[in-house]
Amino acid sequence: MKILIAEDDKVARLMLKSTLESFGHEVVETDNGVTAWEQYSQEHYRLMIVDWMMPQLDGLELCRAVRAEQRPVYTYIIMLTVLGGKGCYLRAMDAGADDFIRKPLDRDELAARVRVAERILGLYSEVTQLESLLPICSYCRKIRDPNDRWHDIEVYISNRTESSFTHGICPDCYQSRIEPQIRQVDRVES
Amino acid sequence: MTNTVGSIDVGSNNDIAPFQVADLRRVMADADLEDIIDDLVEAFLDDAPVRMQNIGMSVEAASSKEIRTAAHAYKSAAASIGAEQLAELLRRLEVAGAEGDCTRAAALLPLVRVAHDTVVARLREEFGS
């Protein structure tokens, strides 16, 4: 995943970037909130990791700016900070952050938080896809998921929504498929 | 046991050992980032003198807001390289700034400076300047 990071401290930024790259992610680094905002304005990022305290535009302001954009594709934001406590956590969440990581960075914790972000973004993509356009095979009516795998339409929808299927026959199919069978049975019996 | 500078209690740091390069190597090994240790030290040595200078100026100006911001800015880097004593002293300095206690901040400054000098000197010995 391509991740935008905003961290003014050179040491923390290098550790964050190297750690994320070691997980296999592509990282675009910025050293303050203003540059991060400019970068975000030019390109959409699905995951941002931003430091709380930065000069000019801090992490909270950056979060608010991203949320105010209301882009059709969601951006998951992880706030990075040495600050702690319930008050800070709530302020970050109120500003629009999705998660919170304490500094100094713990590799395993970062890996877990990024996995959660990927999971939520994956679910978000599926929900968005269900709400909009579903790619469907013109012949067998199977549906393609975001990972390019094809599924039976009933299985696809049942697995991703609260919906389940009851089976009936529509009038057109009754006329085209069932009535000929009934007529055939009648003919055989007479 | 607590430290006092003049009559001001600046807290205890006797239980935190001064920085050793082994601390940094341990932190980097834990983070699986041994291969960027030289870059990390270079980044730290680039920034640390400016961070320390900002702290000194904010204390001299007796600006509690600037003390808090400057101490906070340096604390993150110090903690990242495993300089626990320096990070702890910077945390106390940040708290002093947040509480508007410039007198306590001034008393902490020499301790912060010694911890900073120790970290910088040990890194330069090991990695060169």
C-alpha cells in the first residue's frame, strides 16, 4: 500500500519510513503538515500516518482538513504521538483520526495497526462496491471481488451483507421455463 | 532519591543509566532496523544541536510555551535512539513548560545539557562526526 507519512522529527521519520518499507509498503514522506496536505491534494492516499505536534499545520488540523474534503474514497489516518491519556486520544478521534500510535515506535504494534487499517479499508472497498457497481460476468453471472476472484452471486452477497436468499420463480421464468414443463407432463399423462 | 538544583527539586534520574551506544544497537535490533543505524545516527546528530539550542533559548527567554514545544520536539528523537535518561529529563522539562514553571525549567537545563552532551559525544566516538 502507498502510505503518506507526516513527521517533522528526522529520526522518527526515518524509523517510521524504514519500518513501513520493511513491511513491503511504498512510503511518501513529508516533514510537516503543510507539505503533507499539498501532497494529499495532488494524489489520493488511502493510509496516512501523521505526527500530532508539527510546526505550521499540526496533526489534528491535518486530520480535520482531510475529513472536510469528504472524498469518495476513504483515507484511514493513524495519529502518531508521544502524548498519552484519554483526553489526547479523544481529541485525536474527534479531529477525524482512526487510530493512535505512541512514540517511540514499536515495530510489532505498528505492523498490527497497519494490518487493521488494511482490513478496514478492504471492508470499506467491498461495501462501497456493493453500494455502487458490481462487475458481473455476462454469461455465468459470477461477480468479481476487489482481489480479482470470481464468486457466485448468491455466495458473494450472502458473505458480504446481512442478506440471505429465499428462492422463488419470477413470472417471466415461470412462463418460459415452468409452463412448458407442465404442458409436457400433461401431454405425457394424457 | 531526588536531585535538587539550588533549592529546586528536579526529580530523580538515578535509576536511569546514562546513554550507551549498546542501548541504540538494542533499540535498532528490536526494531529490525540495524541496517539504517548509520543514517539514523547521522539524522540525530544533524538535528540534536539545533534542538538543544532551541531549548536553551526558550529557557533563557523564560517562555514556558516555547520550553514545552522545544523539549517535546527533542524528546521524540532522544527516545527513538534509546537515550532514556535524556528523554526522561526532556519529559520533565516539557512538563515544567506546560505548568508554566520557568524556574524549574532553568534548574533542569544543566542536567539536560549534560545528558545531551553525553549522548552526542558517545555517538560521535562510535560513529564519527
